Amino acid sequence: HSEVFDSERLLREWRWLCPQALTVIDRNAFGDLFLSDKTGRVHMLDVGAGEFSFVAESISEFTERAGSPEMRQLWFQELAVKSASDQGLVPHSGQCIGFSTPVVFAEGGGLDSAYIADLYEHVSFLGDIHRQIAETPDGGQVRLIITKPPQAI
């Protein structure tokens, strides 16, 4: 990836989950971020699920593992990206594929509700939603306060 990311801007609404110093080193078409910490370890911020997890001991290990078909599918969701592309959804630099109903909700995640979104707006929007529902048990009801949802590009 030759894309340059504003890590602080992308992570602003996620600091409740990952407060440590992190640098975005890669991302997938759905806005999930791959982040390097101060020790060089790599983590994945799954913005759809609202999960932050360790994926590799170093950037070089991440790069090597990311080359395998299994990790390309798991981390970069290549089949879903191909399906989206077949429907004309091809995000460019600064964009990602979003869903009008976020995948964290039972009704969300279908390609029929997918659209091209601004990467920064989308990641911030999901960080705010996940912060609001972080204490809600699976299947629980939520009441969200949305000040400005991301717009389709």
C-alpha cells in the first residue's frame, strides 16, 4: 500500500478501545486498520465488529503473513471485495466500503446496503457507535445518538 494515513485522525473515535500510540500501516477495503505499536507489534482494528486484536510480532511478519491466501481472505476479505467490485463498489484512496446499517447490528452487513464512504468519516462514525454500545450485551437493545452519519461519495 502506498497510501499515507493520518493515524491520529483515524483513531480519534477509537481511543476508548486502543489508547496507546499506534501508526496505521495498512487497511482493507472495509476500513479495518492494521496498526503498529511502539514496539513494532502489529494489531488489527476491526471497525465493523469493534474489536482490537494482536496479529503479528513485527511489520515484516505481518507483511509475510499477509501474503498467504488464508490471511488475504481473513484480513483483507478478498472474496467480499470481489463481490463488491462486481457490483461497482471500488473504493479509491481515502475511501472504503461502508454499510448503511453497520455490520455490528443483526440487520447489517449485506452488500445490498453497501456504498463507497470516506475512510475517515466511516472509521470515526463506527468508533463512536462502538463506544456507545461497548457495554451492551450481545442481542441487547441500544439507543444511539448520531450527530452526523457518513455520506456516500
